[in-house]
Amino acid sequence: MTRKFSIAGLLAMLLFPIAAWAQTLPDLGGRTVVVVTENAYPPLQFVDPKSGKPIGWEYDAMDEIARRLNFRIDYRNTSWDAMIQSVSDGQYNIGMTGITIKEERKQKVDFSNPYMRSEMRMLVRSDETRFTDAKSFAALESGLAAAQPGTTPFYVTVYDVLDGNEQNPRIKTFETFGAGVQALRAGDVDLVLTDGVAANGYVDASEGKLKVIGGPLGTEDFGFIFTKGSDLVAPVNAAIEAMKADGTIDALNKKWFLDYKMGQ
């Protein structure tokens, strides 16, 4: 059945969620919040090679959350292997670096609501023809994969692509995700697993040297992390949901996954 709405009625329906969220968001009174990241996960967060400044989807999102909740951000930088523990210890208030929401991590930190869902993909050199998916890579005994210990790509490589042995010599470990990608480009390894967001970012910035092959190996939800019991979790969750409701999240996705890539 066809329904007709007045222009005024449509506007009221569209504006109601935005107005409702605006009224319910708390005011944090200009307090300073220390936010830590790795700056190694484009387009979520990375150092712009042109300006030398850290930029990305997560920076824009966190800046907008801070604006809506009225807090000031003190950005810090640390390595991935120190990220979760340092936030757990209270050294930083919030961590952001495309962190997959996992039950075991919830033992150490609190998570925000998911702000993004991504699929795990296979990143390879553009001239790679020896394998086309996870099964054929596993069968290629000379094939080497790069991975950052303790991350979702590491465990997916171990348990979903290879044989479940975390000491498998076919896995070459690196301290940062970016170092693994550099090893891939240099020919030192043959595969890097990462979520589709980062994979597409690296492909677009590779000048034709990298590509994505095979289908998705699963999905993962990203969230910001907080010290256990943090009073920031509920306000940040409210801001995330408001940004979903009013189209801000969609606008950030367009900016960083479409417009930014086209401008590179």
C-alpha cells in the first residue's frame, strides 16, 4: 500500500532522532581525556606522508565525539603490543586502533559499542599467481605469511588458514602491521591478512603493487577500549549511536573509504 507524507511530517520524522540524541548526550565539562593509538592502520589512523600529521577515520570520529560530549583530547602514541595492557593499567583513558571486540579482551578492558564492522581479507602482491584463496595458500608449502602477534589477523592466519600451530615457521611475526606490509611488498613474505578496511587502503596507496584475493574469511566488529569501569563508556556509546542515527558515521565512511582514496 502506498503511503503519502507531508513535507512537514517527513522533516519531523528525519529530525526527531537527531534532536532526541542531542538532548540526551551528557556534558563532560571540558575534562581532558587521554586517547592512545598506533598510527599504523590506514585509513583508520596513520601519519599523512604529505603533512606528517596523524589523520584518519578514527581521529575524525573521536574529535566529533569529544565535540558532542564536551571533552578535550590529549592524543598519545604507543605500539599495538602495549595498547590493551596500558589502557587496562589506566595509563590512557581510551585506546583506538581498529581493535576487534573479543570476549577475552573484555577481561582486561571495557569496549564501546561497535563503530564499524569489517571482513578479514587476503592482501598479496599484484603479480601473485601461485595461490588464489586460503586453501591454495595453505597448500603452498613455501608460502610465508606476515602477522602481528596477538592480533586477529595472527590468529586467523594460524587457525583458519594454516594448521593451528602458533609456532608454525610459515608465519613471520612483525612488531607493527605496517612492517608486515612492507615485507610483503619487498617479497620477504607472500601474504598479509587484515580487515577489508585496511586492505583496501593499502591497495589504493600501493601504486598497483598490491591486491586483495579470495573471499572474506569472517567478520569482526571494532570498538574503542577503556579502563575497566570507566565512566566514559556510556557517554561515548551515546555519542556513537547519535552519530549513527544522524548520518555522521556514514559521512566518515564516505570520506575515508571513497573520497580519500579517489584523491590519492
